[in-house]
Amino acid sequence: MAGRARHLGRYLELLTGIASRAGAADPPLLGRQLLILLEGATAVAAHHSAVGAGDHARRAALTLLSAARTSLDG
């Protein structure tokens, strides 16, 4: 279980950094949202043979990023 927590922590750090560089208004929040999206897409693809899960996750991530950047513009 500790290994899984480290794995998620590293992903969260990476995604929060990406969110920050992308200009998100709240990088930690967007990082957590992207982590949930990534992990959910991975689980769906692994357990349900969902074709296109990665593409759907990518589109959702772009929507989240757009919303996060829009909130900067107020």
C-alpha cells in the first residue's frame, strides 16, 4: 500500500507542476482533478476493456485545463 501511495504522490506532484506551468488559477486543485481523471481512466481501461478511454480522458483533461485557466481571467 505504501508503494501505491508513493506512486500517486509522484503523479500528483507531476500533474500539479504541469497545471502550474499551464497557468492554472489553482494548480494543486487542478493537479488533484487530473490525478483522479488519470487513475479513473486507467481503471476503466484495465477492467472494462474500454476502447478510447485514453482519448476521452485527454479531452476531459483539456476541458479541465481550459476551465482552470478561464478562472484566472475571472
